[in-house]
Amino acid sequence: MKARISWLLFLSAASICCGQLAIGQTIYFPPPSAWQRQSPAQLGLNAAAIDQAVEFATGHEAKTVREGLLAQIHSFGREPLSDPIGPLKDRGGATGLIIYKGYIVAEWGNPSRVDMTHSVTKSFLSTVVGLAVDRHLIGSTLDTIAHAIPPIEIFGPGGNTPPEFIYPFESKHNRKLTWEVMLRQTSDWEGTLWDKPDWADRPQGNIDEWKTRDRHEPGAVWKYNDVRVNALALAATTIWRRPLPDVLKEYIMDPIGASNTWHWTGYHNSWVVLNGQVIQSVSGGGHWGGGLFINAYDMARFGLLTLHHGNWNGKQLISQQWIKQALTPTAANTGYGYMNWFLNTDKKLLPSAPETSWVHIGNGTNMIYCDPEHDLVVVARWIENKEMDGLIRNVLEALQK
């Protein structure tokens, strides 16, 4: 009898690991090049409320211009040295998807269109760092970065000039920085990378004082800073010894059935030499151009992956431990986990949503809303930032019985 009970428990556990609910209902994961659609009524949702949510999203399209260069100037033109050094793209109109229990129940705009996703890119960047930890390329996020990476050779114009090396983690302050503080944007990293100094990103107060100010201890102060994000991307590239887009494709995007239309770029001057090969170090967003260019369907697949804590149809692509860390609030900013996991701590971000939800957010606004309590993923592109909660409120009303 004991053997029979043990066997039944084993089968139950195995079915859950393989994407089955204990009651036998399959957890749906969309296969490559296909995504099953269900009507709201088929899944017990209020169809009128879903329509209202779609109408809300299309009616609150971002007011920013669609021209890529003008949008970049409007967002960052007041900053010093704000000129773009990476590719830009004119954006599309309001677009999105509502994914319930894995199925598409609503879509609007043009979800197949490849657009810049801006700082949602940071969530993909932190993921490839997590993959490095899972594969023991990084011992722990509490390790300092300086001890793990050598001087980095940058690739300049051809000719007979000798190699040039950069040392992004060699100052007295930067030698103390760990992967953890870089992931949480609490590093206060100092320096210049790809011709962009750290102080030029969202400078506060007098710029001359900003250049010479005392540095905060790692972990003490949270500051959103894309130069530091790019320094993390360079460190991750050095650890992997290969382009990060290749890593993302092999370990994440191909296994979740993403399309072949996405691409991840850096800047015209962000080329390094690793293993005798020239590799582009990618950017963590579109601040100065570049970042991840992707369609809404592929964004939603990534959202489903994080919703299921790194598991895709029974295969653990990202460790549950890494997801747990990504969802742990940062002491200096409890609404932020790892980049770019915005948490709903105390319901400050989205008052209408569960506190257990999170959002991958980028300029535009681009958002991937993940709600495990409701088995829900919502992708919205080019929505007014202040209207994110209104959209989610409308979607959640459709789930009320």
C-alpha cells in the first residue's frame, strides 16, 4: 500500500513538472509560430469588460511623437551628451495582448510589428546574468565584478594603432561593486562608457558638482542610470565570452518559441575583442538608441516565462531561485527588484492589481504585466504611463464572476 501511495505521489509531481495541473488540466504554453486563441466567454471572462479594456488601451495611446529620433530628443534632449549613438526606429500605434491561462483572449493594434521596447530590455539583460549564475559562470551575485573580468580590449578603427583597453571596474569605488548592486541599480558606478559619462544620465543639481561628488556606498542609494546598465551588459558579455543576443536566443527565446524577428543591438562604438573576435556589447535600452527590437507576441512569451517562474512547459529555463531574487524588493527602493522588474509593493505601482504582481517596464510606455494570482499576462505598447493601472483595472474587472 505504501508503495502504491508513493507511486501516485510521484506521478502527481511528475505531471505538475511536465506542465499538468493536479486535476489533469493541461497548462497551455504556445508552441512556436502558433498561439491558440480563446474567446473570453470560453474561459469564463466577461467579454464586454475585455472589450472595454481594449478600448481603454487604444484610447490612451502615448502622446509622444512616433518618429524615433524626435521621441529620443523629447525624452532625453535636455541631458548633456544626449545624442544617439545606436539605431532608432519610428514606433507603431497602440498595441497589446491579453493572455489568460496562456491563451490569447484579446489583441489590438499590430502585435507582429517589431518596435523598440526600450528599458524592457533590462529584464532580458538581468535574465542573461541569471543564466550565467545558473551555469556557475558567476559564483554568486554577491561576488565583486572587478575580480571576475580582465581589462577589456575595445575595437577601434583599423590601422596600425596598438590595442586599447578599458578598465570599467578598477577605480577604488568600482572595485567594491557586486553583481547584486549593479542588478538593483544601487551601485553608484563611476566612469565613462561608450563616450557617455555616468553623470550625464538624468543629472541632478549642478553638473560640475555631480562630476566630483562623493560616491555613495554600494547598495545605499537607488538611481536609475543607463550608463551603469551598459556597464553591467559589458561585464556580462565578458563573462559569457560571446554576444549576449546569442545567449538569449539559445537559452530563452528559442526554447519559448519566439520568432526570428527580434534583435538586440548596442552602439556604433560599443565593440570589444573577446577570444580574438569582434563582439558588440549591447545596450540595456533605447536611451541613446539600440536595445531590444521585438514584437508584442515575443514580449508576451517572455512574460509567460517569468509568470511561471522560469518554467516553460516543464523545462526550467531560469532557476526558481533567480526569479525569487529578481522579485525580492531592493532595500533602497522597495518597488524595484532586479532590473527591470518593477514590483507592486504596497500596491504603489498599480493600486488595482495584486501586490504579488510585477511589471517589466520601458519608456514609451512599454509594459509586460505579470499576475500569477490570476494567471494573467498583459502586454501594452505605447500607452500613457499614468494609465497603466487603468488598463489593468479594466482587465481584472473581466475576471470577476
